[in-house]
Amino acid sequence: MSLKSKVSLIMSLLFFVTGAAGIAVNRLVIMPSFLELEREQAQRNVERAIEVLDRDLDVLSTNVTAWAWWDESKRYMEGQNDEFVQSELSADPVSSAEVSYMGFYRTTGAQVIHRAPAAAEPDSPGLGQLQDASLPAEHPLLRHADVRGDAKGFVSTPTGPMLVASRPILNSSGEGPAAGVLIFGRLLDAATVERIASQAKLALTITPVVSVQPQGTRKRLPRWKPGQLARIDVRPDQAGSNLTGETTIADVHGNPILTLRVMTPRAISARGERASRIVLVTLCAVALAVLGVLLALVHVTVLGVRSRHIGNSLVRGHG
């Protein structure tokens, strides 16, 4: 094999090894970093949706506080304000408070009175336990860390999942002792989910958890606390063009109640793929150009050496 062929072979091998190494680095190092960024974005989008739900619960808690920390409410629960129902609860108070339910309870769980919008359909399933004569005394919405504390989260009703918040009923200065507990609720209906999705600018769905397991055998989750999540699962959709971030939300008892999903377009990995292809094509083009130049130089050098060798041989022959 001639010197030129050997040099050309070595340089070609170096070219292919360099190209293979570039592809390996791209697939094993660069693209995984893009995929991890994409996964983090999908997780963050789920967290953003949860933050909006947190804010809705905070607003609901603020609304219930305005009614619970009120001398008129406290006097009514103490039996000293018989006009309260006629003056404050007879003219659709749930609409004015922008809620779907309000219920006044004794600290023992006995319901004194509740208000909810009139059912649009005569066979509406109603609100279940919230419309019963009492709640269990140990119900989480009746238990508060202190007299000025609140309890909030989610409950399941026959009509659908509901955001709820409760406060002890105190005087207008927020002082006890508590005369009872006031609970506000707002249905998490399609319009609310659409508003949350619009506020967070996310492709969001919130659906009730469907489980074939008996109530007592379901896996328990931590009670809802702001910023506290169950595990967030992230996976590609069937088409592979989106990442689906999913988490489970528990009710106030710790039972799974809602599945929250956010679809995140795979824009980061798509851009990474395009950028990687451009870089690889550019490197290959440059490497080919360099290889061509080097081969040309080798050709010229070999021809020059051969020409000088032939010239020297001729000179010696004439001599």
C-alpha cells in the first residue's frame, strides 16, 4: 500500500471516529440534558396549576373569614340574633359570597343551617354529607389548629368535587371562644377548571379519581396543605409530541379525590434535536473540508517527494 493510501486511510478513520464520538456525546450527554429540562418544565407546570388551586383556596378562606369573624354571626350561633336568617340568609347569600355552599355548624358537628344554590335540575344529586343534619365531630373541617386557624382542602360531593374552607365563628375582632364553625364551599366545575387553565396558561384537566378499590382499602395520601403534592408522574403521550404531567390530589380526609393532568409540548427537546443536527452537519462539513485539504496537501507532498526522488535518480544516472 502506497504512502498516500496509508495516510488517506488513517485520516478517513480519524474522521469517522470523530463523527461517531460527536454523535455519541450528543445522544448520551447533550440530548439527555434537554430531556431533563423538558421534564422539569412539565413538573413545574403541574406545580403552577397547584399554586392556582392554592390561591383559590386562600380566597375562599378569606371569604369565609369575613362571615365567620362577625359579631352578627356569633350572636346568631349563640341564640341572640333571631333576625340573622331573615336579614342575611334569605336573599341568596351564596351568590353574594361567590360560593356554592355555606353551612353553620356547632363545634359538635350538628348543622344549624346551610345555604346552597337551588338545583338547576329537579333530580340534581345535591351535596351529600354537607346537606345532612350533622357532620362527624372529628371531621377535619370542624377541627382547627387554634381558635383563629382555618381548615381548607377538597371534598367529594354527588354533584362533583368541591373546594372547601372553614373557620371558627368568632366576634368581629377575631376573638373567642368559638360559637361554632362556618364552612364555605365552591364546586370545582368545568368553568372553574377552564379559568384555572387560562390563568396559568396551561393545557389542564382535573378529573375525579376513579377507583375500583373499596373506600377503606384505598391508599391514603397526606391531607391537603399548600404546596404539598403527591408524586408527579411525567410521561410522553401516545403521539410523543407532548409530556403529560400528572398528580393526585387528596381530600380533607387524605383519600385520593382528583387527578390533575397538564400537557406540555415537547418544544425543548425538539429545539435540542434541531440544534444538535445543525451542529453535527456543520462539524461533518468542516471535517470533510479539512479532510479534503489534507488529502490534497498529502497528494502534493507525495508527488513533490516522488518528483525530487526521480530527479535525483536521473542526475545520478547521468553522472
